Amino acid sequence: MTIPKIEFISLISGVDKTMPIIEASKHKPSWIKKAAADFKAQGSITQQFRGGQQMYGDPMSQKFNPAETKHTSKCPALQMYHNTGYILRTHTDILLDVSPDGQHFQSSTPGGNHDSRPIVSSHMDQSFYPFFENWPKDTMKKVLKFDLPWVARIPKGYKMLQMHPMYQDENRFTTLSGILEPQLGHAAIGTIPFFCHFTGVETIKAGTPVAQFILIPNEQEAEVIDLEDDKNYKKERQINYLQLTESFNRNYGKMRELWKKYGW
């Protein structure tokens, strides 16, 4: 099996060394570090002193057991997002000044622009805002764009999902999702549209993650099945239940191995 290869191309010489696009697994948000340290120091979040009356409010509740270990840092879904795809970061500090009425903005960087384009530009108000019924509160009515010096070659047979870095501890902006395809030439991954949620002056520091990229195969199949027509579901559900309740401390590695042997 040939492993697909994405080629990320830096349009400013040297940025590939000073602030390269990295695997998501190499990005360590501060909250993940805090959660890991909390688990090491405090243990399960279901301990009585952590959850207090939440653990005992319902007499039928099984939320609390002294022997179990549950914590955000152990969640397999969070670990999977943290190990999937690639992260694009700002290669320079970006000072973004948004007028009090949220109608105008200016941007600058310490070294100035390396080409004729500003590092932050925008779509017109009429591009998106008039068509939305639920525009985010306290958000500029125009979609802004980071213009960062990156393009990509996406391998044949794939497309690439561009999205806000998952579980990013960031409330000043939200990157908008998009799908990039190789048939349109170099993918302009450095053009990152985003909602801006502030007015006044903010500095987006160099190294701030602004997009996560995940490769997706073009060819996919899906089937919608009723429970009664699926001969395997009940057996698989029972296997899954037995795994989840086998011990107080779930062994997700062991669960993965079982399902691999099962054929998934």
C-alpha cells in the first residue's frame, strides 16, 4: 500500500525552517498539558472531592466508584484528534486592530509585508453576512483571511479538509472549514478565512495554530442500515459493552487490538 504524501511548500524562503507545518501530534496545547498534570496529581475526576454532590445526587447513579480512573486526558477521541493531520501556524506576530464598530480593521507585522499583500485581508460584507440567519454574536460582519506563505500539492485520489484546530483554546477567532482538491492546482492553504470575535487591538503571536489539515480519500462508500437488518450489530454491541465494563480502568489499547483482530 502506497502512503499518500502531501507536499507543503513555503512561499517565503526560510519559513519552512523557522515555523514549519507540523504533525498535529507535535502540537501540545497548554490545556492538554494542564489536564495531564491534573490527572497525575489529582487522579480521577469522578472522585468525591472532585465532583462533590454530583457523584451522589442520584441514588441510582454509578458515576462514582473509588476504584475507577476517568479523566479528560485519557479520552481516546481527544487523543485521536491530537494525532490526526497537520497544523499550520503563524510564522510572525500579527497585530490586528479592529475598529470599535467592528466595520474596519488594520494589520501589521514586525518585519512588514514580504509581498504586496497584507497579512490579513477580508471578504466583502455582502459575501456571507446577508445570507446567514444566525451570525455569531460579537463577530465582525465580514470574514477576514490570514494570508500566510504556504501552498500544498495534494496527492491524487485525495482531498484535504481545512478546519479550525480542534479543541484549540482560542476565543479571538474561529477558522472556517473548507475542502481543498488537487485538480485546481496548488492548494492555497495559506489563505485561511476566519470569524473575528473582538474589537480593539490584539496580537496573534508567532506560532499560533490557525488551521488543521486532514487528508481524505476521494472514493468512499456509505450504507444506512436499520438495526433489525444488521446481523452483526447486536453481537458487536455486546462485545463493546463487555470491553467497556471489564475493569474500572479501561484499557483502550487492548480494545483496539481486539477490534483489529475482529476485522475493523
